[in-house]
Amino acid sequence: MNLCIVGGGWAGMAAAATAVERGWHVTLLEATRQLGGRARGMVCRRPDGLSLNLDNGQHILIGAYFEALSLMHRTGVEVEQDLLGIPLAMPFPDGKGIQTPAWATSFPSPLNAVVAIATARGWSWSQRWALVQRSTQWQGMGFACPEGTTVAELCQGLPDKVMQELVEPLCVSALNLPTGQACGQVFLRVMRDALFGTGFPPWSGSTLLLPRVDLSALFPAQAANWLRKHHEKRFDLRLGTRVSAVQRRGTGWSVHGENWSLECDGVIWATAASPAAKAMAQSAAMAKHQGQEALALGLSQWAADTAALEHTAIATVYTWTPGLRLPKPMLALRPQPSSHESPAQFVFDRGQLHPHDASMQGVLAFVVSAAEGERDDLQRRVEAQARRQLGLKQLEPILTVVEKRATFACTPSLKRPAQEIAKGLQAAGDFVSGPYPATLEGAVRSAHSAVLALKSPYQ
């Protein structure tokens, strides 16, 4: 039984590892020469000319990302070495904000999160108690809310300080939308897993996990190495191979590129939404030409649903200040009345994440979720914010990466594309129908589900 997977990002590599474990012979086709998709490593240079490995966007995981962490562990990733675990903490540069006390780091969920909230510095007791009460109410509701509810409506009545210093930055980092536009139900699912869910050992669900290697090395490249080493005869990786369409052939499928085709028993399409929609529209045209009207209609509808998704941008601004070391590896940045003046929500000290890499010392990554504006303007505003909030006088830009289609807009009542495109043809990716927003965990869960939906050779 031969399975073709299109796309070598986190979803595609997760699908490949899962499928091989279930007995498939896998051919993975990736259009570029690098694995990782929208979460990949990249090489650039500091202003002094020193080469360093960064990412096309700063990502974090949490302990509740059980599917992703479990798969990483199975494929040989040294998760405790490659990820820095930080108990729930969103400290500001002045030391205020939420931080789990050292004496509570070993507490089970949700007690550790409750302690972190109850001891938040700079909050009054009434503000802390309001958040604890609301979290308990969400738990009593089964972490469910009426369809169409926004996060702002879900949190109505919470103190302004709680909204500004916790809910807004959490919402915009998880769903990449402000609370007035973001889906309340998806937000509740993330909160349920993070605050009350079981984490991947040895971490709690709310533990923040910061990558200590570049994102390609963290999983996609490691998964490819594991597949080559342990399943060489059942895994074929073809980089630089662009797929344009798929075509039904009897009970199987034919995958088409420029002047080539590949026959297989099943297909998992694991690219980003835009190329997936384009390929399925092309596939629908081919099916219609072959007289496969029902198939053409289904492919065309899936392509239309996918193309209709709206997307939001994420920007990562990398800077360098020789000799700089922040108080913590990750800091929250204070919101201002105008997000235009303080666009970044978080800053990461890459030097602390890579303590033995001289090239990373003094390198900061500022993350702007729900980013608006052009690259140069974003960089200028973030640099001004860094000088103002971190007190930095010397700040040299390295690179600003803007992923304009970083995530789908996770709005209330959103219709996401179905996992099954047609019989034997599944979609995998963080945009496909599911309970999670556009996260690495969402991509891995989607891939796992897509593989299980196909009839395994072992069944």
C-alpha cells in the first residue's frame, strides 16, 4: 500500500512518521529544498558578519501539546534537551506580571496555574480573584460556549488589567486575532488544555516550551533522519518536487507534476491553504474533463472552502545588541493604548536559548502577532518600542520576517475545510477542520487524524 504525502512541513512530516508506523510505504514530495514549511530554520548574518541560524518566525509550544511532543519523542527528538521548559510565566521587563513561584512549579494542573494567577505581581486581589472565578466558571461550562461567541464576549466583566496583561496577549498569540474578533470556543479549548490538561512528561500542560534549536531541526529534519534510519525501505523523500494536481485512477490516485506522475493508493495533501486550494481546483478541472462529475464537484467545493479562508500575518523582528542579556528568556511587552506604537507582544532572548552558541548572544526576537503594516514600518515601530520598554540605546537590526499568511483568521462560526477531500484523499494542516487554532499542535493532530482516516495496510 503506497501513500503519497504532498508537503514537507510539520503536518507532512507528522503524517509520514505516523503512516510508516502504521504500515504504509510513503513517498513525500516537497516543492522546496528544505523541510519545515512555515516553521523552518533559516541562515542569515548579524551586522558584524557572523553567520547564525534563526527561524522564519519565533514559535513556542506548551506542555499540553501532547500529540506533537509524543511524536517528536518517538522520532528521536531529545525533547528535554531541545526545548527549554518554563513554568507558566508572562513577566514584564519590570518583573511584574504572572510568574509561577518556584515552590509551586511541581504542583499538578490546574493548581500550579491557580497559584501563578493568585501571586501575579502588580495585580490586586480582586483582579486575581476575578480571573480565578472566571476560569472556574469555564470549567463548570465544560469549556464550551454558544456558537458565534468572541473571546471579548466570553471574558466580558473581567477587570481591564486582566484583559490587557493576560487575555489579550494570550488570545493574539494563540489565535493571531484580537479578542473582539477571535473565536471564543477555540480559545476555551486552548485554555482547557493549557490550564487543566495533562502535559507531556515531565511538564505540566501550562509549561511554556521554547525551542533551543532551529525549527527545522526541532522536528521535520529529525523526523526525516529517523525515517531514513529505521524505515529506509518504506520512506522516499523527494525535495524540489512540485505537485500541481491529483487524479483518480481506479481505486487509487495519480499525483501529477510537470512532465511526471506517480501512482499511489492514497494521498495526504499537507501544504499550506493557498497552494492546496489551487491544486484542488486544478484537480477538479481534470476530473471534470475525465467525466468524473461527482468527484469534480467535491474537489471544487473543497477548493472553494479553502480559498475562502481569511489569513492574518505574524512578524518576527530580529535585532542584535552586543553583550545584552534580558532578565528572562522570554518577556511580555506592555500594551499601549495604541497597538500601533507597541506592536510586539513578546520578546525572546535567543542568547539564553542557545547559551553555547556565540553567534546568538545579544540576539532578540520580537514577535508581532496579528501584524499590520509593511515590513520596514513594523521594524521601525518595534525598534522604538524596544528602546522605550527595554531601555536599549544600541539596537542593530538583523532581519524582519513577515509571514503575511501565517495563520487562518480563527473567527467565530468559521467554516474550515474538511479533512476528507475525497475517498482516499485527505487534507492535513493547521487550517483543516479541528478543535485547535493554527498551531504546531494543530498541524500534527490534523496529520495524525488524516492517516487514521485512511485504511491502513495493517487493518
